[in-house]
Amino acid sequence: MTKKKDLTTGQLLSLRHGWAAWLVLAVALGATVLLWQLSIRLVEDRTEARFRTQSLQLKTAIEERLLNYEQVLAGGAGLFSVTGSVTRDEWREYIEKVDINRYYPGIQGIGYVRRIDVRDMADHIAFVRANGIPGYLVRPLGTGPDYYPMVYLEPGTDRNRRALGYDAFSDPVHREAMERARDEAAPMVTGKLVLVQEELAEDQASFLMYYPVYQGGEAPSNRTERRMMLSGYVFSAFRMNNLIDGIVGLISPFLDVRIYDEGVPEKDFLMYGSNLGSLDELFSFQMNQTVSAGGRDWLLQTRSTPAFDYLASDPRPSIVLGSGAAISALLFLLVLALIRSRLMAQVSAGRYRAITEGAANVTLVMDREGRVTFASPSSYDILGFDPAQLPSLALDPLVHTDDWPKLQECFEEAVGHSGRPVPVTRARIRDAGGEWREMEGTFTAMLATPGVNGVVLSLRDLTQLKAAQSELHRLAFYDPLTGLANRQLLRDRLKHVVTGSRRSGETAALMLLDLDGFKRINDTLGHDAGDELLCQIARWLEGGVREDDSVARLGGDEFVVLLSRVGGPEDAGRVAGGILERLCQRVRLNDHEVAVTVSIGITMIPDDSEDPVTLMKYADLAMYKAKELGRNNFQFFTPAMNIKAARRMLQQEELTSALNEDRFVLHYQPKVDLASERVIGVEALLRWHHPEKGLVPASQFIGLVEETGMIVRLGEMALRQACIQVQALERAGFESLKMAVNLSVRQLMDNGFLDMVRQVITETGVSPDRLELELPVQLLNEDARTVREVLVALHDLGVCLILDDFGTGTCSLVALQQLPLDVVKIDHEFIRDIPYNVSATDVASAVIALAHKLHLTIVAEGVETPQQLSFLKTSGCSQCQGNLFSYPLDEDTLIGFLIRQYEKPLIS
């Protein structure tokens, strides 16, 4: 076998050991990247400088060449000024001496334009033809009075001879330059044009430069005299490609060069293109300059090309990057080598310490006679002995007498088998405080190992381990708040009771307890008070059952009492009654006295079931039955409860499907103002469109919807549909009708309720003052501060707040005074018995009077007889609704009803 390495590559490269190497690598790579970017920037700056230099040189060369051409024209104009009249031969001789093909590339020819009066036109044509230009004509002929035909143009090539006789002044482009040259007495350049002598296939951009010639040779001092004394123009014609190609090829052959007339970078104004710009978007640099010549501005645009970038490229950034990466890797490996050397030295030096100074173990080194020669520092932390004094103590008095022989036997076995550890043995060791500690240890003889030279005893303290195991067991099987058994332990105990009951035939009972109104205590007094109450309940329950019975807490305010043996349901009922009597008392929490009641569900074992899961389910059903019957009582499970639960489950599934498939609709019952005898609003009533049962009223499913939490989603749907109906009523002409929507306590206490209302109002565009929200009277039993915050926020939105079912349940008059309510609605239970039940009429009268005192509007619902209506009008009720006026109507029927009621009053 090969020896295992002390330090693997993975360990060496970990941050724990190799952080310095990684740091050096990161710094070196960072420096490399910075230098690489710097070198790239330097190369780019140098390339850009080269580009700008070539662009500037190009502009200077173009301007110098055009200036030279102006000087050539000035010489020709001077020839006319000196001699007064120049013949064709003299002009040809002058141009030949100038040698334009050699010294002035780009000039197509230099000529002379003569000013001819229309009266002299015939003599002029005859004179030119007589001097060797047969077929000469001035073209095009205009209306005069002056013409400016080209009479000389050298060199006299066939191409140039085609331009003789052309009246350039007839062309607006020529004329504009010629007039400016005449008026300014300076050479002027035309705009972009095609030379007369060009073939159709050679219509490249060209221009002409005109230099004015005046009679007498000198330019007159003012513009009027210049126009009168003008005798003609010396001109030169230029083809842009011939003029610029040579300059570009000499100075910037790898730049994309373009020249635009009048400084407009568009295709129609393009004077010159170097044909390197097919890759228009692939350039690194661009420069725009203005070239001014002959009173005209050209836009000189230069761009770099891939060829320019390639020639300007520099390998030094790549060299910097590669060299830096290589140096970084070498530094990384060097530092790793240094770290490995240091770690290996630490490993070698720490082996002995690892044997003797384990923080979790006590390490003792003994000689052959069993005397302690060394004790690890951990002996003080674990046993309380000073490591320096332990060698002077005898070992056997510290070991329990029952464990000493086994420990001595293991010591002798280790001495006999040097280098091989002896199996673990347990022993009780007395610490410095005299307490016995459970420890386990092993002997290893290292008599020949330098630095050790003895037998090593390694002792591990099991005290903390056992305590931790005990704590883990407690956390796994006991409720951390009350100390009662938790759900897991209850499941095991229930299985055990079921098995015992099946084997012995004895009856057992399972009770599920739920505190009534615990959520209100939590919300009003705080969770600390709620926890204190739960602990008190746990103590009461444990004190009210036998030792063989079990009490557990499932979570929240649910407890379980498991009676392992009972004589029958009567005995279980007596125990449940005792629990109710014991718990039904007032408890003081945070300086407040609260009443405690509990609802209990009981299932019998094995009569009801032998399955633990089913038993828990049955107990839960029975507990809910106890709550339905008014709370603070106990109920035994019956098969009917299971059937009812199955029906509820089926109905819950149907409700979920109906909500997903949009099977809920709203019907609307009109609300009548008794003073005007007109409909002033409607109440939206929810209906379930069942595929088999038809329309199902809300009273048959709203309880289950609230219990399952679907009321939040369903309530939003109802509110949105009601707001949409308000908009439909407005479009039908009923702008003043209000829409009342019923809300539940669960909706109002939902954290997202206010945001939902604001969103629905915003999205539907309904005016808030058209909306009435009917609040259940049970809302007043919730936390007063939370309820007030919600109602104030709704009131600030501008909606009308109605307290529904007024007169039922508990209702605080202080709450009525403090909450921003607008309307109270008398419950139909009181209206139903009017006027035959004196108590009902008295209560209704009192409620109406109280509402008037509180300045609240009164609405009576459930009005079905004229006698009820007469009583309510006499008692001062403001508004009514009920079947006497109209049953709840769907959307279409509602519109027809409203139209008819406006034709005649509903109350006669």
C-alpha cells in the first residue's frame, strides 16, 4: 500500500490554506489586465494620432493644390491684362509652357470665356470660324443681351473642343460662380456639375474655377464698374477623381475619403469618394474638416478602414497579456510551493499536539508502569485538573472501582501490542469537583515513538453527548412551549393505545380540544399573553387526567387528551365534563381578565375506528360539531358527522371549480327611500349558478367559503362585478343609484383588502361615492384598533359604510360612536315579527331611535308586508328593501324594473 499524502492538492488550493497564493494571483492578473488595457490604449492613441495626421495632411494638400490652380488662372488673367488681346495660338503657346499635365494634375483644361454683346454675335462666330474652328456656334442661345461662350480651351483635345461655344452663363451653377467672381474680383469655384465635354457614361463629379478679366487689366474699385468693365473669364475645368486620387494615394491610401459640396454629407452632394467605404460601419476613427477654396466650402470626411487598422496594429498588447499571465501563474505556483512547505512543517510539528491536546478529549501519556507522565491542557477544561499537577496524582483513585480492572486490562493489552490501538472501553472518571463523568477511551502504545515514549490514553467525555441526545429527544417528541407531548409522540402513543385496546378488548378514548376565541386573545393582548394562557391550559389538563393517560399539544390552540382505558362513553363524557369545568374560568393575563372556554370532540377506540389517522379525523369532526352547537361543550363522533364532512368536502370542491369556471353571478335587490318613494340604490346579492341545482343563494354556501378562505377571491370578484354594473347603470341613465356590496370579517381583516378595493375602483373607474360596503356586526368583536384603521381608510376613499345585521350579537355603543359609519341596517329577524310580536316592534323602535341619536341613516331589510312598511314609516325609518318592493333581479331584469318604477311610485 502507498502512504497517504499529508496534504492533497485540493487542500493546498483551498482558501483556508492557499489564500495568499490566490491573492498574489489575483493581484498579478489584475496588474496584467491594467497593463494590457494601458498598452491597448497607447496603441489606439498612436493609431488615432496617425489617422488625424494623415487627415490634416490631406486637407492641407488639397488646399495647396487648389491655391496653385488659382495662381495658374491668375497668370492667364495677367496675360490678357498685359496684351489686351490674346490670340488662340498665343493662348495655346502659354498653356503648353505651363505644362499642366506634368505640374497640375487634375486640370482637364484651361480656357477663356469672352463676353459677347448680342449685336456682335454674328461677327464673333465668323471670326472664330475663320481662325480654325469650323462649325463653331454659341449655344444655347438665350435672350441676351450678353453671352459668355468658351472661345479658348487648351489642351485642344477632341474632348475639350466639344466645349467650345458653350455659353456657361446659361447654366445656373456656372452663372452663380461667374457672378460672384465678377463682383468680388476673385477666383470662384462652381458647385457640383458634369463637364460639357464628358461622355454620358463618365458623368463623374466636376467643377470649374473662374477668374475674372476686366478691360484695361485692373479690377475696378466698385461692383458697378466691375460689371461694366468685365471682358471675360479665364477658367479651368476639374474632374474630382483626377484631382483628388493622386493626393489621397500619396498621403492616405488606406483611408476612406469623401468630399461633399456645401458641407452636406448626403449622396446628392458627394463630390468625391475613394471607394474604400463599402464597409460603412466598420471604422474606428472619423474626422470631418472644411476645405475652403474659391469662395466655396467642401466637407472633407475621412474614416479609418480595416486595412488601416491592420497596418496600424501592434503586437505589444498581446505580448503584455501573455507575459503577464505567465508571470502571474509562476508567482502563483511559487507562493503555493512556499505555502506547502510551511504547512508541511506545521503538520510535522503539530502531530504530537494533535495526539496530546485534543480539545474534545483528555489525552494522557503513561510509562510502562502506568504512571502519568503527561496530561493534555484539555484535562483542565473537561475534568478541572491542572495539567501540571495531574502527573503527580495516582490514576486508580480517579477511576470508579467497578471500572478499574477493565481499564487496567486494556492498558496491559496495549503494552503487549505496541502501535495497535486497543478497542474502546468505558469508565467513570471522578473530576476535580468530585462528580463522576461517563467517559470512553482507548489505549495506543507508542513506546518507541520519539517525543511520546509511552502509552497514550485518549478519553472522550460522554456527558455533553448524553445531554445533547436527551435534548434532541425532547425537541423531537415534546412541545417546546408547554412541555407536553407533540404530534409525533402522540402518534406513537396513539398507535400503542390502539394496539393495546385491540389485544385486551378494553375501550379507550381520544379527545381533541380547541380553545374558543384564542385568536382574539392573541390579537388583543399579544402573543406573550397567548403563550402564557397555553401553558396554564397545559398544566390544568395534566392535573385533570390519570398518569396512564396522555396530554399533547398539536400546535396553536389545539390539545389532545388520550385516555388509555375507560369503561365506555359515559366515563369519557365525565372526564370531558371535568375538563370543561376545570377550564371554564377567568384567567388574568397582562392585567386583563379573560374567560376561557373550550370545545371538545370525542371518538371512542376501537368502536369508531382502529386507524390512528381516522381517529384524529373523527375527533376533529366532533370538535367542529361542538363549536357549531355554541362552543364550551363536548360532542361524541357519529357516522352522520363523517357523511356531513364528506358533503362539505364535495361542496368545497364544487365551489373551487365554480370559482375557477366563473359560475358565480350577482342579483340585485332594490332599496327604496321612504320619503321620495323611489329606488335610490340596490344591494348586490351573490348567487352560485350550479349546473344541477340552478341558482343557489349565498346562505347555503357562504359559511364554507369563509371557512376555506375562498371568500377573499370570491369577494374581489363580486366587488369588481358590482362596480362594472354601476357603470352599466350610469350608461342606462341611472346616474344617482348606489350599489351596496356585502363583506365578511375575513375579507376585511385580510392584509391585502384595502389595496384590492383601491385597485378595483381604479380599474373599473367607478366613483367611490356610488359604492356602499355592508360590514357584518361581528366585525366589532375584532381588534378595535385594526378595525378602526381599516374603516377610516375606506371612509377616506369616499365609500359609504353600512353596519349590517344591527341588533344581533354583541355590539359596543362606544364602537358605534367611534367608527366612521354612515348607515345601520336593522336585521330582518326583527322585521319579520312586526307588528305581531311586541318585543320585535319595541326592539325595532329602540334601534331606530338609537340610530337617529347617533346621526346614522336607518335601513330595514326583509320588508314583505304593508303592515311592516307602515310601522317602519311611522317609526322614522329612512330606507327599506325586501320582497314587498322587489325580489332580487338579474342585470337585464333590473334595468326594466328601474324604468317602470320611474313611471310610477312603488309605494301607494
